[in-house]
Amino acid sequence: MNTGSVALIIVVSIVFLFVLRWCHRCRGKAFLSALFAPLVGVPLSTVAFLAIALLLRVLNGFLSGFGASISRTSLMMIASLATALVVLFLVVLYCREQRSLSLVQYGPRFGPRYHAPSPKINQKGPLH
């Protein structure tokens, strides 16, 4: 690996850590999520790339019957771009849902808040 690739991996990891810190509202959960994200992300992106590449090759075979085919290099570039978009979409969905789940656990501000053992104690207004 050249130094440009290593620098890109470091920058993406730091940005990903800050995004996870925002969505988890906790440094420890964000660090663990960033640490173990490749265990989910690499197989997911591999399967997505293979599925998209296979779909594009089938489509290219269909187009070659009409005399219009796309080069293999272009197909792999399109598959790579589509895979990146699919994975980015799934990351955005994960962060959005995790943010709403952490809102339930921690409240609208950063840091923990008090949780009473009974839900009625946290209610506003008269207790019945």
C-alpha cells in the first residue's frame, strides 16, 4: 500500500468515528462500533459488489445480442460505484436509526440522564 491509501484509510476512519460518536452519543459505543464495523461492512460490500456485477454482466449479455455491449472495465467501475452508494445508503440508515435509539436511552443532550425505576415518575403532570 502506498502512503496515499494509508492516509485515506486513516481520514475515513476518523470521520467514521466522529459520525458514530454523533449517532451513538457515547464515545465507548462509537469506538467499538468503528472497531468492529469492518466485520459487517467488508462481507456486506463484497456480496453487494458480486450481486451488482453479476446483474450488470447479465444485462451486458442481453445488450450484446443487439450489438451494443459495454466493456468489462466500465462494468466493474459501475459496479464499484453502485456498491459504494448501496453501502453509504445503509450506513446513513444505520446512523439515523441509532441516533433515534440513543435519544430514547440518553435524552436529547449528550451524556446520560436520570431514569426513574417507574415510568410514572418521569411523567409530567399529575400522577394518577
